[in-house]
Amino acid sequence: MQLRDQRCRRLIVSGSATGQEATRPCGRRPVSGPRCKLGGMSAEPLLVEDPNDPEVILRDLPEQERDQFLRQYHEAVDAAHDPAGYRRLQQLLHAWRLTVIATGRPGYYEELTAVRNGAARTMPAEEAIPDWHERLAAARARTP
């Protein structure tokens, strides 16, 4: 594939899949436009999903969690009309993002059932996390 600059207006791409030249708007220079081809590499803008986006959360949640998410989300949105409620909405979305991660792990629901039935093997946080008390104190100091 060869690239030729047509003085800042169009990028000529030869050797495309169809064997024909194609022109694409490219901004000032081939390297600056959002749809330029550089040495066989696409310079398309990369769209990164926000994991706290409610649509992403809803899409990635297991079916059995969606009704509860939507109920809580609608309540938090209603409360967020008041600026003081906006932080609660952010916290809710973050918590549900973590739920998406947890429920995506194989065996999550089996472990949850074992905990609820008292059959899960557990240990105190102080034993599982060496600096637990320091972390807990730091988190409490940050909480308003």
C-alpha cells in the first residue's frame, strides 16, 4: 500500500482491497486525520467504553441482576436532580460495575449460595489482608 499526500486536502490510498485507489478526507496531513491509513495501519480514533456507563453495565449484567439494577438506577437518577444526589448516582454505578466483574467470574453464584447457607470457607479480613487495619483507617479518614 502506498500513500501520497495531495497537499493537505485528500489522502490517496493505493493498493486497497478492491485494487482501486480510494480518496479519503484526511485533514491537514495524512498523519493528522481521523481516517488516515499509515503503512497499513488504521489511524481510526479508538472509542473506549466507560465501564460506569449505565448502558454498558446493563448490557454486561446477568439477566437476573438487571431488574434490581434498573430499580436502583432510576431511584438514583431521580435523586441526582438535586446536586447532592449526584455523588450517590456515581457511587451506585461504580458498585454495579464491580457487580458486573464479580458476576462474570465462573462459580460466583455457587459461592454466593455457599456463603448464604453458611457452607463457605471464610477467614477474617485481618488474616486475608496483611495491612487491613491501616487500609480500613485510611478509608474511614477519607469518608466525609
